[in-house]
Amino acid sequence: MSNVEIVKGYIPGSIGRVAELHGIYYHEHWDFSLFFEAKVATELSEFFGRYDKKSDAFWTASLKGRVEGSITIDGIHTEKEGAHLRWFIISDVLRGKGIGNQLIKEALDFCRNEGYKRVYLWTFEGLKAARHLYEKNSFELVEQHEGIQWGTEVNEQRFELLLE
């Protein structure tokens, strides 16, 4: 979509809007609770409190000035674990229009440019569209188990991409 603007870096209101997108989507589709939205908001705020543009990156996709998607590369543990892909979400307004592909491309290009050897993410079983995008970009499922890190019991999955 030509009228969607992809912006790298923090923009005012993006923390709240990204938490809102996660809270609404995961409540409507997976019955996640307040715990999850608060976790996203808290962890995203913490991320920006230590944000380093040399090792971290954050992109939003906006339509008419309103954030409708995001993706993050958290580089705090790159040496030991790899770059952490986080807070990837696309609103219903943009879902299925190729914006997710664009955001993943931006994130992976950043990781390659920084010389990161590995990118990983945590998700859970059942998010078919997201899994399709991860696998399309050569991420592989490396771990799964039942867990409650998002406040609801799901089959948690860790995907990794080796960039070496």
C-alpha cells in the first residue's frame, strides 16, 4: 500500500498504540487478559528506556498518521542469544496487504547490517499468518512447550534464523 508510511525509531504515542494493538487483537482472538496488554506496555517502555540505536531498532507502519503495525529488534542479548524480534503486529486495517513482509524485511536487513549472527522470537502455536511469514523468511521452529509467559496457557514456540 503506497499510502502506508514505515518509520524507524520512536514516534510519540507509539508505545501506547502498540500495546493497544496487541491488547485488542489477542483479547479478541485468544482471550488474553489485562495481564498481557500490561506486559507489552511495561516491556516496551523498558525497552525504550534503554534503547540504543546502534543495537536496537523499532519500526511502525502508519496509515493517515495512525500506527497500525510495528516490529522491534531488541539487541540487548545479541552476543549470547541473538537479536530478539519482538512486538510484531499488524492491525486488521493493514493485515494481508504486504506490510508484515515489509516490516520483517526492515528488521532482518538491520540485523544483517549490524552483523548479528542469529535472530529469534517467541510466539505460540495457532498464529498461522505470522508463522507463515517467519518460515517464508527462513526462521525455523527450534523449541516448543506449554507455558504461561503471556498470562494464558498456550503452546509457546521459539523460532530462530541463523544469519551466518
